[in-house]
Amino acid sequence: EHGIQDLGVTGDAHFDINNAGQIAGAMFDPNGNQQTCLWESGEPRTFLGTLGGKNSHAMAINNRGQVVGASDMPDGSRRAFLWDRGTGMRDLGTLGDKEIYANAINDAGCILGVSYTPQQRLQPFVWDVNDGLVAIDPLLVDAAPFGINNGSWVVGQTPSSRQSRAVAIWRKGTGTRELLPLARSLNGLTLLNDANQIVFSESPVRRSWWVLRRFLPPRVSWYLWDPNCGRIPLDPYIPARRKELFMPTDINNKGCIVGILSSGPKLPRSRAIRLEPIPKRWRK
């Protein structure tokens, strides 16, 4: 038992932890470059290397200890990587672009990431050991929220036949399932668990008066979509005070949601909350 543990000085890096307590992130190496690191209980930190360039950073680690992220190449481009103990750091290849990032990995080793086209548009993709990189058609599902579950479903949004948008899930070999229509686009992080429950919000309505835009934060409403119960507004169950904003950060396979309630920028304070599902109270 270590309580709070100082992992060392880091730069602008993302950190992720798996069920075994392994942590993937990035630290400065002896040359001052940021390099992917792995922390394991009772072991010193391990630098995982790069793909030939100076810097690399991790984005996710699964419960098998596999790490994904992005690394500099010798020519200055950035490529997605998969690291595991048996093979080390592996280049996932390219869709023809110079910037490609791996953002999530499930326990089956299926990876979700994005590539940047020359026009700086996001091209989502999935990777697995059998088929390599497979591009996801953005017209089928825009996977920018970076969510993939252990069933290899990706959550995003897609245009419907009426030229509006819909929350959708997509899986290689299965295609797209539209779940519910959206009045506006998905807003920010979208969460997905192994039961295909989804936590999402839509882009807030733009305020027409500059005074309201300046002094009142945009109203963001959050929802849970459940395969059996449909769309459930979460706002009635969020104990938010005046001017507090809610940001969910994760949902587990039982439907429990954790998140942060934050106040305004002048007196920034945050409260962590947990929402535990009670299906018989939904919609009441």
C-alpha cells in the first residue's frame, strides 16, 4: 500500500491506468525529450522508447498491459504505435497521412484512432492484428469521441437520411447502428460501456444576445442512452448548484457514472459525484 505516490516530473501528457494498476503515460528522458513510460507496482518506471524520433506519448493501456499512443518518426511525422512486452513498440502503419494517433484499445487488442488528412480533417480508423488499419467512413460514423468497448463497438454520430445527425455505434464487419436522432451535433466526450449504454450531450443552443453569451455559460444537458429504456435525461438527477457545470468522465458496465461538477473560472471549485442507476425511477 502506497497511498499517494509521486510518479515524477512530466510534461503535457495523458495518463491511463488498467485494472492491474499499471499506468501508462510519458516522462522526460535524460535528454529532455518526452517518452512513453510504464509504471508497475513495486517496479521502477520503464521507458518504452519511440519509433525512431525524439518523443512519444501514451494514450491508453488495456487490462493485458498493451499500450497505445503516438510517436515521432525520424522524418518528423507522427505515427500510431502499439507496445506490448513481447514485441516492444510497433508502428501501426498509415492511411497515407503524416499524422496518425492511437487513442484507445480494448482488451481484445482492437485499437481506435484518428489520422489527419492533408486538409486537417479527422479520419477515424480501427486496427487489429488480422486486418491492420481499417478506415471508418466519416459518413457512416464520426468516431472523434474516441470510445471503443470490449465488444469492439465504436460510438459516434452519423448523418441520418433526413440530413440531421444521430447517435450511432459502429463495428467492423457489422456496420453502423443508428440509435437515436440528434437535434444538434454531439458535444465533447461521449462515453460507452460494454453494455452499449452511452452518455452524451448535444451542442448547446447559441445565445443570440452577446450579454447572455458573456455572463451566462452555455446550457449543456447530459443524457444516458440505454438499449432497453432509450434516452434518459440525466439533469434531474445531477445535484448541481447555480452556475455549476457537469462533466461525466466514465461509465462502468453496471451503468454507474462518475463525473465532476465545476463552478465558474473566478472561484474554481470542483466536486466529484457518482450517479448510480435506478431504472424504476427513470423518466419519473
